[in-house]
Amino acid sequence: MEIRVECYAGHRGEAEPRAFHLGSRRIEVMMVLDRWLDPQHRYFKVQAYDGTLYILRHDEPSGKWELIWLGGHV
């Protein structure tokens, strides 16, 4: 599912998700729990303020973001 993500460029200049939009709902990221790379994508496992875990994927070449996993509560 493609999503719109609000990012913050950290000290290394890499964009990290701070909030994202699912339809009309804005979900704020409390913390990035993990991150990893593959040749075309950057992945972020995040915990939202509502306690839900999400995995977001950033397609570097196109700049698009996708929600690829929605988990349970922490």
C-alpha cells in the first residue's frame, strides 16, 4: 500500500520517517526500532504512538514509500 511519509533528515542526511498517512489518518512515529537495506529499498520498522508496529519501505530510485507490514501492539 503506497503511503505519504513525513521525514526528518538525521545527522547523516538520511531521511527517517517521523509520521505517515494512511488515507486521512496521520500516524506519528514514536521510534524507529530497526532499519535495513536491500539493493533498491530502505526498510524501517517503526513503533507508532498508538503502540502499533509498522514496516515501511522506501523505494530509493522513485522516492515512493509503502506500508508493507502492520503488526500488533507492543
